[in-house]
Amino acid sequence: MDHAAEQARFIRAKWDLGLVGGVVLSTPVPEAAAIAFEEIDALTQQAPAEATAQGITGKAVTPFLLARIKALTGGRSLATNIALVKNNAGVGARLALALAHAGRGAGAA
């Protein structure tokens, strides 16, 4: 489902059926900010290995990984993450609007 209206209809149908649980929507990184799969795949294997080798554990792992991958990409991963957050906010806003419209169409307040 690539469009907010489709997603809203799906979610509304799920609710109407009384089904519990969440819905996960996957949104890609905008192409202009994407890093090639081969590059990021290698780095997302390298950075955790470095964390393990350095004895980094627990809540220190995520900040280490983000900083290390940022360093290895020359800052491009930070720009990619920012673009992804902005895109996710837009997707969420469009879905919220579509859900509001779908609710009105179904007779909800």
C-alpha cells in the first residue's frame, strides 16, 4: 500500500473488525538522500563488530553505532537519517489526515 488513503482504509477496516495490535508501515529513505545498499550494508556489519571489539555494551551501543557510521560515511548517514525522519513525519501526517477523512466517511465524528 503506497498511498495514505489505502493505508487508512486498511487501518479503518482492521479497527472495524475489532482486531487488536498495531500496524507497521515501511517507508524508504528518499532517493536523493539514500546511501547505496552495498556501502551501508558493509558499514552496518563493520560498526557493530567494532563495538564488540571495543567492549561497548548496553545503552552505549546505539550512540557508538550512529557516530561510527557517521564518521565512516563522512556525515552522509546523518543527512540520510534526517531525511528519513522528515519523510516519516510527512507520511504520518498524510496518514493522519486520511484517517480523519476515512472516519468522517464512515459516519464517525
